[in-house]
Amino acid sequence: MYRQSLQGTFVGRMTPMVKILIIINCTVFILQLISEKIIGFDLTLIFGLVPVSITKRLFLWQFFTYLFFHGGIMHLVFNMLVLWMLGGEIEESVFWSKGFLKYYFICGVGAALLNVLFSLHSEVPIIGASGAIYGILVAYAVFFGNRQLVLFPFPVLVRAKYFILVIVAIELISSIFYTTDGIAHVAHLGGMVAGYIYIMYRIQGPRQMWKKFIPRLPTKKPKFRIIEGGQN
């Protein structure tokens, strides 16, 4: 359905929706800094993903708004860099603009749901576009898995699908053994899982996809054998 090439990926594409998302994220980050440093109010308490606020106060908008807040300049730069480098080609070649935005939010909301399920009573805000960004990584591995990526700052080329598998393994291990490092590893996994399920749903359709998860029920053997054409 989508041809994969062995060419290396060095420069991203500033497609329309990628551009809009980067502008919104950077603008919100500036407003976040102004609110915290000048006004003295932490916007993430209202717009970040606070599990207890969702479960007890039904602040459902947080499933979407938390994606546009970040914990620091490096957090923002990393997410926007991956969005620019990989997201543009996915938008241009796979989903197009509206479809890409839909996929972005599906991964982000999926990441939020899984994080809330694993920390129902937490009062710590979760912020950042990482859940959606990890979903973009999965999409890139599915559609452009043979592309070679540069492991910056090391001059090493590695195929995208292997690189993403390593990231999945790291996040899985981290979600089990490094639960207090201040990073929402469960949310990262949630974004990946949501993205993969959505892609498989679109490619295979619901019937073929669910066949992989629902075991086939064994059919009962007839108690009597019918022989046709018998003689009296």
C-alpha cells in the first residue's frame, strides 16, 4: 500500500498541520511561562492532565489541552523536532492534514487514558505532546519502516522500524522499574498502542483486526454421521 525506501531521513517537512501544531505549542509555552513567572499562576493545574481532577471533577478537556503544555524548553524542543522531522512526511503521504490532526489527538488521548487508568488518584499534572509524538514514531515505523534515521549526535544510520522497537522496549521497561523519575512512561506507551490500533483498524478493517485478538471458537463435532446413498 505504501512503498518503503532505503533512503536516509535527515530533514523534516514543514507541512500545513505540522506547522500549525508547532506554532500552537510554542505559543502556549510562552503563555505558560508568562503565567508562571509573572502572574504566579500554574496553568497546568487547570489544563494539564491531572487524573484526580478528571475522575472526581470531570475536567474532561484535560485529555486534549495537556498536549500543548511542556515542562521546559528542552521538552518542547525535542517534541517539536520529532514532529517536524517525521510528522511532515506522515501528513503528506499517509493521512493528509485533517487525518493527521485526527491521528495526533487519537494518540494523545489514548496516552492520557492509559495514564489516568494507572494513576486514578494522582494530583500531579502530566503535560507534553509526547504521547502524540510517540504515536507518530509508530506510524513512521509502520509506513516507512525501512527508512534510515540518523542517531544524532552519533553518525550512525539505523532503520526506523528497529529504532522504534528499541524505544518501545525502553518505555516498557521504564514503566515497570522507573516509576518515580518524573517521566510519564505509561503515557508514552499509551500513545504508541492507540496509534498502532488505529492504523491497523484503517488498514485491515474492524473484522480482520479483531480476529487477531478474539480466539476462534472450536466447532462441535456431529454426534451422528450421515451416509448418503445407502441401500436398503
